[in-house]
Amino acid sequence: MMCSNLHRRLSLLLLVIISILSQTTSTILTDPIPTISLEHLDPTLPPVLLPGETPRCSVVVLQQDFADTVGAPPASANYTQPEECPFPWTRVVLELSIVASDLQNDRVAAIWIGGAEVLRTATPRPMAPGAFWHVHKDMTRYSSLLRGLSKGGAVSMMLENSNEALPGVYSANVSLHFYRGALPIRTQLLKSSYASHPSIRGLYREPADLILPISNPNGYYGSGFWFRINNESGVESSTVTIPRNAYRAVLEIFVSYHGDDEFWYMNPLRSTYLQDAQNLSAPRTNGGFRQVYATLDGRFVGGHVPFAVIYPGNINPYFWSPVAAIGAFDMPSYDLDLTPFLEFMLDGQPHVIGLGVRDAQQHWLVSANLHVWVDPWSDVVQAGLLEYFCPPIKMNRNAEWRYQDGQSEINAEGLVRFTGWVSSSRGNFTTQVRQKIKYKSQVEVQNHGTFTQVEVQNKMRMMVGLQKGHQPLGRVQLLMEAPLQMQTSNVNAAGGAVLSKTRLYHQLMEAVTLTEGQAMMTSTLTDRQDAEGTALMNGKTAVWGSGSTRSAYRLKDDNRCYMRTLNAVGGVIMMDAKTASCSAMADA
Ligand SMILES: *[C@@H]1O[C@H](CO)[C@@H](O)[C@H](O)[C@H]1NC(C)=O
Ligand SMILES: *[C@@H]1O[C@H](CO)[C@@H](O)[C@H](O)[C@H]1NC(C)=O
Ligand SMILES: *[C@@H]1O[C@H](CO)[C@@H](O)[C@H](O)[C@H]1NC(C)=O
Ligand SMILES: *[C@@H]1O[C@H](CO)[C@@H](O)[C@H](O)[C@H]1NC(C)=O
Ligand SMILES: *[C@@H]1O[C@H](CO)[C@@H](O)[C@H](O)[C@H]1NC(C)=O
């Protein structure tokens, strides 16, 4: 009785708050100088460029408005390399600039060059007309794709937007900036930095000679280049033929998750019995573990537990405005070194590369690039697989529920080791890939389903070693840790709405160590976000809310230390401090 009375009073109070706030919102919208920040930021990675660097050429390669584009094919534009900026370049940077005309939901988007994906990104959730943002991405890794553009090619972008509920139209410009000549000394240091992204893309100093898309071949028409994976048995594949003189191959996988799996990382595990008894939306409660993996002619060749990128509309959208969650603007891609498996691909015949997501529910958007390095001094390279150690991941699943309350836990531990030799003009080298994962997902629900606590531990240690005979030549080690903690309490409000109060902590730590002979280099990326706030949820949509987010970003290597600290409260940046030297920060 007491309880329902309290509920009613709270609901009334909320109604008052909401009506006051909605008035405030409309004043903000008509105010020529909005009080909230219109520029959205994702400082996950340090800036790609330093001040004073001017490109030799800048080309707008695609200009497009995305209004009602659900189910439409990607926007594509023909592109030819400007004559005054021929290959080679010291550097190429992709820039995506978007402005939103009005309120809109956050959307996923991607950019492809000749059908090969180069950027997966999420738009913010524009809360006022004129919201805008820029994404810069170093394209050095994709040089061979850009080189291919010298003969002409297509740049495509997909952003499925709808004006059914909200009027916002996204206007996007995609540009390429080409740099030639010497770069300022500090950039040279930056270029040698290995931990440049929440993925191991920095492992390979020389960009690949060839990039083969593992994407939907009908991409330019139908529903785009990405594959849609609807369930755990849905492996999507593409056929590739690589040159017979390839000596190294790395598969880079892009993913984003949607629909029933949009929140996979906080998914509880429930028994079927309870699903039926409680009529909980059955497909959503299979636990918070996913692994994106690849197959070569049907054989498993490696996988990654994705980093949980929180989309700008999720959990509490007021956390992610104007500072996006870690990795949202330039989502991490995941590298699998396939060099040990070259034996099976060097016959000049087509081979099938498959992509799947373990425990997936509908739906994941997945595509990949096969980066191939070619030995110009050989016609044919020989290779052999020496070790294929790939036991099943040890999974421990426990769930204890009584009506809505209870808890579940998933523990996963895995170790794979692939070793193979490749004999080219460079010599007979052995590559060993070793990956260890340790993952834990815990979900606890209390108080008749009103209090939820989620804890995720995602750890990975990966090593790629190169040796000649018994002599080690070099080694790259990557250590990744991504803990996530969240507590949410819900109170029912008027009209079936729910007032959600949430506290969140999320971190990405990545340390890369490169050893070459006697030389050793280390770099560490540490990004951390702490957010707290309230949102009034009408179903999956937040109708009102507030939030504050503290973010700290730090990249440290042997040459430099970059730091940025940002505090945002109620859509306004209260503090933004950056420095190119951590000691300067300490002095300040
Ligand atoms: C691109 O070029 C092809 C062939 O040259 C042409 O068929 C196509 O219409 C062009 N596309 C655009 C968007 O201009
Ligand atoms: C795109 O470029 C045009 C000029 O070519 C400019 O007027 C427009 O503001 C740009 N839009 C964005 C979102 O940067
Ligand atoms: C899994 O998804 C694929 C399409 O992605 C579909 O063909 C298949 O029937 C689905 N399997 C199950 C068991 O639902
Ligand atoms: C179960 O839930 C679905 C929608 O979530 C609803 O349509 C259906 O009526 C429910 N069934 C029962 C028996 O409550
Ligand atoms: C390369 O080395 C491996 C062992 O390290 C050996 O098994 C293989 O036969 C060698 N290949 C060639 C072509 O010499």
C-alpha cells in the first residue's frame, strides 16, 4: 500500500518535472544560441594530426544527405586520384564530417572504398538542430586501396536513417587528405607508435600490398557491403584468391550489433524454464558473451571477444552528449593473423573465408578485409602449418533466478596457438600466433526487478612472434583489458514510463610491446569513462534525462605522452584539458 502510494506521488512529481523540462527543451530549440554543445566529440584516440600539418591535396570524395534511407543501397561516388597528388604519400587521412538538421536517433554508418570497409562509426543522438562532428582516421593501413583509386573507383557510405519518428537529416562529407614530403618531427615519432587504436592494427609497419574485401559482392545495390548475421549458426562468407607469392595475411574484421543484441554485453543468462514461466523476451537472455570469429574453408582460424562500444542512444543518452562513449566514432576492428594458414591459400585457387558470431542473436553487421603482403622477388612462396592448437573455449555458465530476481554468471577462458612457416625470398620464417582470453559476465537483479548490476571483465593477451629456425627475430605482444560496471535502479513513472538512475564505469586499457632484436618499444593506451545520471525511458526511448560524464584519455609510449581530460554535465563541457606531455599536465 505504502509502496503504491509512494509510486503515485513520485509519478505526479515526475509529470510536473517533465512538463517543466519539456518547456525548457523547447526554449533551447528556439534559442539562437543553444546552451548545449552542438559539437560532439570522441577523444578515444589522440588526434591523428598535429597543428601545422597541411595536406598537399584535400578532396571531397562523397557528399550525401541521409534522410529516409532504410533499406536503400549505399551512396556511392566515382573517384579518381587527383593528378597533383599521386602515390606515394607520407600519410593519408580520412575525414568524415556530419551535421544533423534536427533531432534524430543515433545510427550506425560505414564507409567502403572499392567494397572494402575503412570505417565503422555510430552517429551521436542529436539533441538540437545543427549538431555536428568530425571523425578523422589515419588511412595509412589502407594505402593499397587508395592506390587502386588512381585508376578510378567508388567510395560508398551507408547510413540507414528514418524520418518516421524524428525529422533529423544527416548531411555527410567524406574527404581524403593527402600528405607528401617531410612531416614535422613529432609526427615521425607518432608514426612509430604502435598502440594507435583499440585493435592491433599497429602491429604491421608496412601497409599490405593488397586488400581483398570479405564483404557482400552485391554491395553497391541491395543492402550494402556488410553481411547480416542473425544467429549463432549464420556464417557469412566470401571467396578470395590470393597471389601465390603472398608471405603474410591478416584478416581485419569490423562489427556492430543491433536489434536483440544491441546490449549483448549486459545480457543476463536465464534458464528456458523461467523464460517460459515469466514470458521474458526469450531470445534476449542467453548471456553476455560473444565472440566474432573467422573460418578458412570451414576451419576455425581465430576470433575476438568484441570491445563493448556503447552506442550514443544507449543506457542513458545524456551520458553520451556531447562526449561519445569509448570507440563510438571509430569503432575498433579486430585483427587475426592468418600467416600460419598460408599453406592452404597459396595454390592460386579460390578459398572461402567465413565470418560468424558465437551466441549471436539478430542481428550483427559484419565485414572484413584480407590484408595480403606479396614477395616481389618470388613467383611462388611455400608455406606449411606446424601447429594448430585450438581447444574449445572453457565456458562456465551459472544462473539462479526466482521470478524477476536473481543472478547469472558466465566465465570463459580460451587459449589458441597457431604456428606456420613461410619460405620466401626473405628466408624461411616461422610465425607463431598465441591468444589467451579471459572473460567474465555477471548480471544481478534485485528488488522485484528494479535494481540491476552488471559487471564485465574482458581480458586478452595476444602474441605474434617471428623466428628463423630457432632464432627469434621479433615479437609483438598485446595486452587488452576492458572492464565495465553498471548499476541501474528503476522506478515506475506515469504512463508506463520508467525512471532509470544509472552509474557506469567503463575502461579500455591496451598495452603493446614490440621486441626486435635488442630493441624494445612499449605503448599504452588508457581510456576511462565514469558516468552518472537519470533518464526517463518510454520503452527503449529516453524522453527526458540528465547525465554527467568524466572521461580521461592517455597514450604513453617511449617518445611521448598525450593526455586529455573532459568533464561534461547536462550536455555542456565543463572542463577540457589536453596536453602533449604528461609532465606538463602535472606541472600545470
Ligand atoms: C560511375 O562510373 C560508372 C562507369 O564509368 C557509371 O556507370 C556510373 O553511373 C558512375 N556513377 C556515378 C555515381 O557517377
Ligand atoms: C560539406 O561541404 C560543403 C562544401 O563543399 C559545405 O558547404 C558543407 O557545409 C559541408 N558539410 C559538412 C557537414 O561538413
Ligand atoms: C540463421 O540465420 C540464417 C540467415 O542469416 C538463416 O538462413 C538460418 O535459417 C538461421 N538459423 C536458425 C536456426 O534460425
Ligand atoms: C508474452 O510477451 C509477448 C510480447 O512480449 C506478448 O505479445 C504475449 O501476449 C505474452 N504472452 C503471455 C502469455 O503473457
Ligand atoms: C622451413 O622450416 C620448417 C621448420 O622450421 C621446415 O619444416 C620446412 O620444411 C622449411 N621449408 C623449406 C622450404 O625449407
